[in-house]
Amino acid sequence: MIGSSAGVMAVLIFMCSYMPYKDVRILVFNIKLIYIGLFFVVLDLIQIPVSNAGGHLAHLGGAMTGYIYQRNISRGNDIGQWISNIASYFSSLFSFKRPRFAKYIPQQNPNPNKINLKSIKQKLTQSLIKSVSQDMQA
């Protein structure tokens, strides 16, 4: 996990800017996410001249990246989509594709001698109507 602290800071600031007024319980206190994010940013700003300026600047860069990413996501612009496309391309190269077999589709009328009930029903209905109308006329 060495070197991942800037990424962790990016995720923290992303969450803090995405839902800043969400309460988080720390021990027995409820603290809003915005205050947690501000605390870590100010802490890194204060510690730049004291020790490891490169590490603290990396944290601030991660914080800026998380904030910019969240702002773009909230506007509907996913600036990381290209990374997802590259990852899905490489994962598709190594994924197993099952062989596709032809789907069996039965013929509509395999047996022409088969009784068609619908046409018989229509013929019976027509003959019944004809006979009833002849009886009513007589």
C-alpha cells in the first residue's frame, strides 16, 4: 500500500464533495464529511514545510483530482470513461467466449395433414350463422 495515499485522498475528497453534509460517526461524535475532508487538506497544507513536501503535495494533488472528478460526474461528464474502455478491451481479450450453437427453430407447418382447428372453427361458425339466418327468414 506504499504510495497509495494520494489515491485514498482523492477518494476521500470525492466523497466529501459528493455528499458534504452526510454525518459520519467517529467514536461517539457525528461529524459531517466536509469537515473531515477540510481537516485532512489543511493538515497537509500545514505539514508541507515541516516534512516530506513531495508526499503532502501528492496528497493535495489527489484531493484536487477527487474534487475535479466529482464535479465532472455531477455534470454528467465521466472523465475516466476512457480508462474503463481500455480495461474492458483488455479483459475481453482474455475472457472465454462460449461457442454459439445454431438455435433450432421448428418449421411452421411440419405436417400438412395436421388438422387446422382455427379454420374448422371458422367454417362451423359461418355455416351456423347461415343456417340460423335461414331459419329466421322462414
